[in-house]
Amino acid sequence: MLTETHQIEKIYFTIGEVADMFDVNTSLIRFWEKEFPQLQPRKNARGNRVYTKKDVELFRKIHHLVKERGYTLDGAKLAFKQTTPSHQKSIAVERLMRIKQELLAIRSSL
């Protein structure tokens, strides 16, 4: 028997548990899975969705944008695209190229 201080931390959550966390219907979760390709929970041997902490955190971000900040689905999708690693990488590359050009200009003026 485990005491409260020694509880095992959950690794996977059911769709019902996620729905309860955010006080939404399971149908909304399934709908957002279709709309946001980033949200792709695994399925267990019985074919039931199982959500990891990462999935729950992603759902939390979507929920925050749509339900709390009032974004449209398209707006939330755009916000996600702008925070993806590939987009951030392209922004960083552009900045580094500008810095390189500035340094080359400084070097040539010396």
C-alpha cells in the first residue's frame, strides 16, 4: 500500500481523464486531434487513446489559445507554426546570416 507521499506518478491518461482536466467533452479532444497534427496520442492494444504528459501539455496550450485567449482555430494553428522548431531554426539562420554580413562588412572596412 502506498501512502500519499509515495504515490506513483501517472505516465498515461485516458481521453476521459484529459477531458475532466480541462472540463471539456471528449468529442472536442478528438476534433482538435484532427485539426492539430501535433496532437497525436498513442493508442493502446485495445485501440483506446492514451495521452502522455507531453500530449496533455500540448492540449493545454491549444486550450489556452482557443478557450482562454479567444483565438480561432486558424489563429491557434498559425501560433503553433510560429513556435515549431523548424520555424525557430529558420529565424535563427536568418539572424545569423545578417550578423555574418555585418561582420564581413566590418572586416572589409578595416
